[in-house]
Amino acid sequence: AGEISRTRAKALIEEGAVTVDGRPESSPRAPIKPGSVYVVSLPAPVAAEPQAEDIPLDILFEDAHLIILNKAAGMAVHPAPGSEDATLVNALLHHCKGQLSGIGGVERPGIVHRLDKDTSGCLVVAKTDIAHQSLTTQFSERSTMEKLYLAVTHGIPKPDKGTIFTHIGRHPVNRQKMAVVNPPGGKTAITDYETLATDPATKTALILCHLHTGRTHQIRVHAAHAGHPVVGDKIYGPSPDCYLEFIRTGWTPALAARLLHPRHALHSAGLTIEWDGSPLTWTSDLPPDLTAFLAGTETV
């Protein structure tokens, strides 16, 4: 099978791909247990270098250093098992004719931050290494960068605005998920939220989220932790079996079907970065699927 580097082994453990005596191993620093059975599940290989593909992009801004685009829901940002092609990287390689920052490596050229496959909205890409380094610093320090998201949640948050402060890390059992965990297993995660509109008929709310940190799945984890998971979230939200429960509690099939939205209702609505000494802001309107879902909401 060949050897695996320390870095690769650590990544596999953190991704939940290693078990010890049938149980997921959660710590790369765990000592070796003599006599135990270690199983490593290697993901299917992907192409070493993604291929350029002529895929339309909704570009909000572009210059010699940056691209700000409106990512469509359903498009993965970079190749991965299950999404080897038709990704944002494939589209960018065609659009930029290969002129993307190489800091992210051959699989993630120009990618400074990412959105989940089913999350839509504003995303910035670096075309040059100078831009990549500047943006990476801004995303890390959060002093000159701001990200705003819109989400539709199950239930109406109380109070209608506030701050969620937790620590987020890998789920202790399901390593494909993130979870609210205690330090040192989790990193600080801070989300401000404000309820913008509610729909009493479906008991859902439209909320605006301002991220102070950038943890994986942060809004989705925080929403679920607060008891109001994002509508359509197949990882952190209610299971499809809830459809029957909705019916039993008196909701019509049409209302129940709305809550089984085909993708999680999360949208990157605004992005501010500093460039050439000045703050630049871009916004993205809600896409048609979320606009349709929200028809009938009441403004708070």
C-alpha cells in the first residue's frame, strides 16, 4: 500500500478515517496501543491537477489580483472525493487561463477561503500570491474583513438578537461533523445573529449572522447548538423522518415539504476586505430558491 507521511496520517485521523479496535481515533497525538488493530480508510484518489472547464461564473468584481464572485449552490469549491470535477477551481482555471495564486497548491489554486458546496453567495479568490498573502492575513486577524450570512432556521430564536460564543472542533464520534466541544479540542467560535423576519406558519426565521471567527460549519453548528438548525441541513438539522412528525403535529404536507428544503438555507450575503488601503464591500442577493422559500415571511 506504500507509506503515509506524518502530515497525511494526521489529516486522515482528523478526517475520521482511522479507527482503533473499531472505534474512531480522534487525536493525532494518541500513543500507539500494542496489540490493537488500526484501520485506515484511504479516500479515492483525485487527479493531481484539476482540469480547466468552461463553466459560467457570476463575477461581481475582477482586477489583476482579485476575483469576487457569487458562487452558486451545488458547486464545490475545490476537487474532493465525490466532487472531482465541475468545481469552482475547474471553472477558475478556464476563466483565468491558469493565472491563479499557487499558494493553495495545485488542487486549490487561488482559494483563500471556502463555502460549503450547498452554500451560495460571495466568495473571494486570489489571482496573485501578494493578494493571497494579504487576504489570508485578513481572514486570520479579522480586523479589516467582515463576512455576513443570511440563514433560514427551524424555530424562532429567543432573544431575537445576540452572540453565540462556544468552542468548535471535530465531533468526538462522527469525524465528518463538527461540534461544540470543550477546549483544548475546540477553537473559539463567535457568531453575532439578528432575526430579520419570521414565518409563524412554518415556525422558521430569517437571521443575519456576522462571523467573528471562521470555523468549519460555524453557523450551522451554532444554529443547531442553539436549538434552531438551518433549514435543509442534512448534517446538523432534523432528519427527513421529521416529515411525518410535521404532519402528525397538524401541519399540511405542503408546509412540511417546505422544511425539507433540498439544500441548507445558508447564503453568503456580504463580504468586506481591505485592498489598496481602502475597505471594499460586495453584496449578493438571495438566490431564487431561498427567495421563494421566504415568501410570506413577516418582518420583525
